Amino acid sequence: MNIVLNGGSRGIGREVVNYLAMDTGNQIVVTGRDIKTMERIFSGARNVHPVRTDLSDHKEIASNYLNRIKERLENIDIVINMAGALITRDFLDMSDNEARLIMETNFFGPASVIRILRPMMNKGSHIVNISSMGGFQGSVKFRGLSYYSASKAAIGCLSECLAEEFRNMDIRVNCIALGAVQTEMFNEAFPDFRAPVEAQEIAPFLSYFALNAHKFMNGKIVPLAMGNP
């Protein structure tokens, strides 16, 4: 499989890349802002190709992203959008720059990537967007996460809409709304809490979902959490 995973320099994305790379038949392009970290942690995997990309930088994506992917892959079977930005702050205290960073990274960036990569995607391919239980309709909401939750709700709704638009192209789109997972980003946002699941524990499930779920579902937002919505 030819796979593009956006947001793989740390956390869940890093663990998913490591898991997928165990199958040497997979060729994986992994993007992220920290190219030195990616080159270091994936140095032992010959089928992993790190590419520096900042999903919050629209100009960079528009001008360079596609060429960087084409240098490493001729076509694509799976796109996984895992990049995320999380700032915990009350709505009225959030600056415009912080709000835009969250929305660009969590919604506009992945949306642009999908549009750019669509011509490279094979028939029968699968797009997986990672949302959050914070953006899942009817779930418990938490103070300080208004922009983050809104951005994750947006990527979930986009997944449903694109599943319809891409149906005749034989490209399927699904979304996973994750609950709390212990990652660097989670620890930075909630230093006093411990998530019930580690990133390396959830990586096999997410990898299986990316490789197989499109055989059974399309346009679905799947909640994946230890607690009730």
C-alpha cells in the first residue's frame, strides 16, 4: 500500500507509522513540522519517507506539498490525516492567531491536502480523518476546548460530505472520533490528568481501520473512547 500520513512526528501518528512500517510492502510518506525528529525516529525504516509540512501554512501546502509527495509516490491508496493543534483556553481569551492555528491545522489544512492529493488516489482508496470526542455530536463538552472541538466537528462533517462527493470515484472517506489518549499533546494540554489509553496501544486498531474499514463502511464517524459520549 502507498500511504500518506499527515502528522506523524509524535504521538499517535508516530505510533501508527511505526506499526504500518512493519509491513515492508507499505510505502509510507509521513509529514510533520519537525523534520529532524521524523528523520531520527524513522531512520531504521527504509519504507518510511519523512517530509516537512506545516498544515497550518496554506501557502506552503499550495506551493510545495504535492511535488514533495510525488517525489516519493506515484499513486496513493490511503491518506490518514492525524495532524492536530490543541490549545486549552476559554473562548473569550483565545487570540485570533491561536484560533486560526487550531482551525488551519485541524480542518483547513487536512481539507486542502485531500483536495490536492485526490488526483493521485487509486480507485478503492481510503481517506481517514482523525476527529475527537470533543467534536462528536452529543458528547460531553469541556471548558477551554471551544475552538478545538469545533475544528474536530468540522473535519467529521467534511468526512461525511466527501464520502458522497467521492462515491462515484470509488474513494471512501471515514472518520474516527478519538477519546483521551496519552500523548505529548494531551499531556501539554492536561498535565494533571492521565488518559486511559496509550498511543502505542491504539496504533494497531487505527492501522487496521485505515487498511480495511473502507471495505465495510463509508462516510461514517466512529467514536473510539473508553467513556460514554
